[in-house]
Amino acid sequence: MLALRYPQQTWLEKIPASLKMALLAIATSGIFFIDSTKIMFLLFVATISFQFLFGWQILKFSLGLLKPLLPFVAIIAFWHLFTGDLTQGLLIILRLLLIFNLANIVTCSTNMGEISEIIEKILSPLRFTKINIQAVSLCVIIFIRFTPIVLERHKILHLAYKCRSGKRPSWQIILPLILTVMDDADHVAQSLRSRSNLKV
């Protein structure tokens, strides 16, 4: 099964998941206190350089994970260009890219089982409200698992459309992509319903 993991092992996988998640939470919180675009840019370049230390293959994989953000980056840039506050727009874009990249570093170097355990521990106080903590944790893990599958499906549909028409697709593959993802989600729901006691 496809997973949101690095194509090769790194020493990051030896670091406890709890420590990585804690550092991610601290770093993400600290990013919002930085108002300098120069510092934010340097931090983003630092994370990219850090990933490059593990090899070109991992860097290429990591940059590929940032592609889904491009539409949001374009919208933010266009809006702040329209309002005449491009500096603030650039700061928001860099924050978005940096936070997303840091989250990818943690996710791609951590076992899904460890992430699930941490989520359940964090949400454990909600047991008193009769919320199914296991179901919430499972939803998060499935979302993480589905991300590379959706990206791969998008790539396949993109190539298929380009081969048939000779043109680059845009909105034409959105509906087929949504339908295939919904079909996969239905299969997952049926599997969970038949193999567990969770209400799906």
C-alpha cells in the first residue's frame, strides 16, 4: 500500500515520534511570531537544505509534496497583489510552505502506528465526553495514508488525459479524481465496517 514515507530510510526514523511531534508543535507555534520575510525565507531554505542532506531522491520527493499548495499560493499572491500588500502575502506564503514542509518531514519519517498512539494520548481527556478516540485517530491516519494515493491518482489521470488529447489537463480531471477517491473511500468504509467494531 502506498504510504506518505520517504523513499529510503533516514536517521530521523530513529528519533522517538513523541519528540518529533513536540518539536513540530513548538516550531509551528513559533513561526507565527516571526514577522520578517527574510528570516522566514531563510528558515524555509534551511528546511529544504536539510532534506537535501538525505539525498536528491528525498529532496525531489519532498518538493513533490509541496505541489498541492501551488493553487493556494497563487490565490494568496493574487489577492495581496490586488490589495497592494505583497509583502504580507509573501510572508503568509512562506509560513504556509514552511509549516507544510516541517509537517512532511515529521510525517514521512514516522511510523503510522506511533502517530496513532500519540493522537490517542493527546485526545484521551475527551474520553469523558464519550467520543470514540480510536475512531478519530483512525480518521487522521487514513487521511495521511490517502494523501499519496490521491497524488498518484492525479498523476495517472493527468498522463491519461494528456496522452488522449495531447493537451495539458486543468479542470477536466477534477470530477474523475473526485469520483475515484469517493469510490476508494467507500471501499475503505466497507472494510472497516466488516472487520472492526467501529461505526463507519
